[in-house]
Amino acid sequence: MLTQTEIDALLAGAVEVEEQDGGTGVNLAEMLGQPAAVPKDNQASGRQVRPYNFWSPDRFSKEQMRAVELVHENLAERLTTSLPPYLRTEFRPRVVHIEQGRADELLKDLPLGTLFHLLVFDPLPGRSVLIVGQEISGVILERLLGGSGWSDHKGRPLTDIGQALLKGTVEYMLNDFKAAWSKVVALEPRLEDSTVNQHWVQMMMGNARMMLVMFEIAIQGVTGTMGVYIPFSMLKPVANVLNPHVWIAGRDERRADESARQRTLAGLHKVIVPLRVILGSAELTIDEITGLRPGDVVRLDAPIKQDLPVRVGSQVRFRGRIGTIGNRLAVQIASVALAGAGGD
């Protein structure tokens, strides 16, 4: 607590406040537009005073903000590839907004019941917060529970099962976070906790400076948002490598994410497609068709020893020979059909 004499001295400019990072001092009287009493040692050194906003400092440059944006644009591309097999539907995110501010201001307008995912990116300090909009969370839950589309979840609190399913989705996304940040720093992301207690999250984050990266997501005809809140204290250790030129120059060295490829293949292996064997065809008159009776034999145009077309979906992909296995009919794949081959 300052005495009145100390306050008067500050306003008169007799006392300067030193910056925490070792920069030049701040003369409060000059910032308030009042005449300052400049110490003699300052007059001799010719040191210039520059204003510093302690309440809302801009810790990172525009270039560093752009580098973070590029990282998350890459994350959006990866999620577009990795999440559709997991959710069995399209998932299209894109970065639409990035800003910086205090945590209490950025988090205060979120609706009640929002699920906060606290992410840790070892070895970086602190935690970031991931928030998926309630509309998008509702669609994800519908897909994970076997539903075919979106239903109205507005005002409906998340159950423990719903929270667990959404936590599983976030954990599935962590490999994409790791790959997106790999050009900046080697990270090991993990989900520390998920909670709907907004007051606890705000108390934990306080009024720390944060960077918000906002995504717009389209899924099942529904458009919503996803936000990533990153504290400046987390990014400070890698501030010197947050450079868009370095990030772009390293694009050619990007290698395929083998784990994402394996997850995509695992999802494709579960897709069911119809497979049909065309035994042959015949041309009959209307009179012959109306005269057919049980036991009649229709002669097909395919010879017995000819390889028959095997359709996968609507395309002929293989040629096969008809036979039997036990008391069942079977087809043995004899060859792969030529590309662009049509139906017979």
C-alpha cells in the first residue's frame, strides 16, 4: 500500500517503474501528460522513455501470430482427413479468426454447460483449453451413438456418457495436434481433464494473456465452432521459432503421418460394399416369360468355362470362375479386371 507522499512522487515523475524484462523505465507522469521531474542521471544518459501498457500488453508480434495461424490451418487439414473415418461422416474445419486477449474476457461469454478440455503439451509449460461448440458436440454424439444425423441438444446437459465420448474424440485428435506442431517443436500432447465447471476453468486461467484460434466446422449440414485457447506463458519458450517463413520453408520436408494413414485404413476396412457375380444373361420374349413354370431351365449366354465378371459396387473389378465349396456355390477370383472395364 503506497502512502500519499509516494503517490505524489509517482505522479510527479520522481519515481520510475522498471520493466520486468529488464527494459527501459516508465515515467508515470509523462504517461499521464503531466510535467515530469527528470532525474539528473537520466539527463546525462539520454535514455528515452517509452510507454508500456501493463494491463493489456502485446507479447507476440504479427509474424508470430501468423505462424500460430499456419500451424492451426495445418491442423484443420489433418482433421479433415483423420476424423471422417472415426465419425463415419464428413468433417470440414477451417480457421476463421485469431486474436489475443485476457482469459477472463475470452471465456466469459461461453454458454453454460460448455465442456472444457484441458490440454497439456509436454514439454511446454501450462495448459491450453479446447472447446467444441454445443451444436457440433451434439452431432458428434449422434454419430458416435449410431445416429444418422443431428438432433436438438440445446439446453440439454451433457451426461457422463456423453462427456466420456467427447473426451475420446479429443484424445483421437491429439495425434493431429502433435503433427501440426512438429515443425515448431516436438510435443507430446495429452488430455489432462474435461469439465463443465466454467468458474473453475476461469479461476485456474485467471486474467492471463491468451491467444484464441477459432475454427468454423461443417458436419452433417450443421455449422458450428471450435476454439483453441493458448496461454502466452505456454508459447513463450518457443517464441523465437514462431516464424511463418521458417514454417513455410519446411513444408517440403513434411512426411506422411503413418499413424493417421493406419487409422484411415482401419476405418475403410470396416466399410461394407456389395459384391456380385454375373452368371450370364438371356433374351426371352414376353410370351416365353409368361409361360415360365417351376422347374423350367433358362439357357444363359455364358459358356461354363468362361471367366465371369465380378462386380464390386457398380464396377467390374475381377474375373472369376464358378464352383462349389461343400454344399454352397462359390466363385474363385481368376484375374483382376482391366481399369475402366464396364459391366458385361
